[in-house]
Amino acid sequence: MNIKSFKLGLFTGVFALVALSANAQQPKQTEHSNANVRMGQKALLDGDFKNAESYLTKALPQEGKDPDVLYMLGYSQFQNGDYKKSAETFGKVVALNGKNANALYFKAKATNNLAVQATNKTSVANKEQLLRGAIEDYSKAITITPNDSKFYQNRAIASRDLGILIGTAGTPNYNKAMATDAYNNAIKDYEKVLSFDASKKDIQTEIKKAKVYRDNLK
């Protein structure tokens, strides 16, 4: 028996409620027949992300085509800080359901985190590619759900990170014009966030910082 509807609420910083399937608005829920999925779901709801990932990984490949199971696994991997695996898993969710804006959001967020992770020793060119991929995924999520402010806020962060990456003089990918565009895009998205809630002081501060970064490009 497959999960027909499942809604997961976990308060983790910028997000509070994530829907795990296109049918998540339906109130009826059914128990999954796979014991590892059931245990993984319980661990996830308990905030035990390590065990959740372990159980859900064991459920594969039998449940490898179930977007709900993959979503839970990707979310667990994200919370465990394994951003590479998380981005790959959410990519599988998107491949199964390209209209899942939340999966696109987490894929992008995991990719962005991977790009700026201090332990990531990949090349600057690869980091740029990761950030551009994150921006693209956020844009796709916005197309699907245009009134979710966190999509704009996180796309702004990715654009800012891109500006920092390619706007640092002496780095292999230095490009002042492209860095300027990246900062301008970040500012535009931050301003969009303020259009939802003009009282957000943190966003006002981020706009000021992005303008300083842009104006100090060499």
C-alpha cells in the first residue's frame, strides 16, 4: 500500500511546513506497508534524522519510485548535513514530479549549502555551477508557487553567494559585470520579500549589505 497523502510539519528556521506529495492537501492518510518506511517516518517526526535516513535508505530500492519516501529521505539527509546526497535525492523527487515546488526548494537549498560549505574542496568553477543550478531551481519553484516569500529570500542568498564567488578579485572566475548582476538580482529578490512583509529588519539589512558588496567591486 502506497502513501496517498502525507504532510510533514517540522519547524527548522526559514520553513515551518512542507508538503510531501501533490496530494498533501487531502486529509486522509494511509499507513505504508513497508516497515522501514514506517520506522523512518516515525523517526523523522521525532526529529531523529540519523535513524530516519537509515530506515528510509533501507527501504530503497523497493520504494525508489515513491516520491514521498524519497522526499522524506532527502529531508533527513539535509538535516544531517549531507547536502550532496540530499540534492541528489530531491533531484529524484523532481524527476518524478516536476511540479513539486518544495522538492525544488530543498534541492536548491542543499545545492547552495554544498557550494559554500567550507569542507567542499571542489573548484571555483564547480561552485559557480552549483550556485547557478540553485538559482535555476528556486526560479522553477517560484514559477510554480509565486507567492512564497522563502523562495525569493533563498534565491537572493544564492545570488549573493554567486556575487561573492565571482566578484572576488584574483579568483579564477572573477567577473565584475556578472557579479554586479548577481548582487542586483539578490537586491531585487530581497525587495520582493519586503513586499510580503515590509517590517523584516533582517531583510532590510541584507539589502544594505548587498549594495555595499556591489558598490565595492573592484
